[in-house]
Amino acid sequence: MAEHPPVVVHPPSPSGGRRVTVNAAILGLAHNLRDVEEFLRRAGLDDVDVERSSLIEWRGGGPCEWKH
């Protein structure tokens, strides 16, 4: 069984934000890449390239998709 990345950026919600989770714990609702970076920094994941890191699974669109 393939292991999933610990960070998931979920599909855009009707409000335009995307839920961000680490190991299924909700970090918050991001509205842009800076929000994702800040949530990860607060979770102790500094220096993660949010657009390219294999630690992040983007669901419902990649790092440029923010509106539902």
C-alpha cells in the first residue's frame, strides 16, 4: 500500500478557501499559498516548498486553484 503525504490541501470550498490538514489534524482554512506556508511553519514544517514538495497532496486542483 502506497503511503500518502502527511499534508493535504483539500479542494476549494464554496467560500474559496482550502482546508489544510497534517496527518488528518486540521490546521486551518487557507486562501492562498502564503496561508499554507504559515500553517506548515506553525506545525513545525519550515522551509517546505508548498508548490513542489512531495509532502503535500493537492486535492481538487493544484497550488494555483483557490476558487470553487
